[in-house]
Amino acid sequence: MTDYYVTAVRYDEKKSHITHVHVRHRNRAELTVGAAMVSSREFVANLISTETANFRTAVWNTDTKVWNGGERIHVVGESFLSTDRNGQVKDNLGELKEFKL
């Protein structure tokens, strides 16, 4: 299965849910992480739900200059993304930075 990192999020105008994410391909064999691609929340949720790809959060470590992988991302409800399986139907990807389109 293909592995990806989610490294940033974009919220709707009300900041009530995630609309898009920065996704980076993680190549385990070569120990590399690709450039950011913008994907919709729904597309990522579909890939997770169909078990087509794995997604984890990741943050850039300014000291070591590498992406540090974080929590595995799950789908809650129909298409909300969360690292916490607490049953709350909302987006929750922790403290990932925000980006603008």
C-alpha cells in the first residue's frame, strides 16, 4: 500500500472543517519524502476508506531537516479526517500548519 504524509491543512471560511490538505508521498525503500501536492479532504478520505493508501501526519524538523512522521489518519463519519478515534464526527489533525490556496 502507498504511504503519504499530510503536512498542512486548509480550512473553510468558518474554520469548521478541512477542505484541502498538503500530501507528500513517502518512499520507505529510498527513505525520501516527495514535494507537497494539494488534495481535497474527500479524495484523501476515499483513499483511506478503500484501503488504497495510508496517511499519517508529519511535521518538518528544523534541526534535523527531515519530516517526522506522526499519528495515523483515520476517517470519521463519511469524510472527516482525524488522528483520534474518539467518535467525534469532525476534522481533527492536531496542530498541522495551515496553508492558503
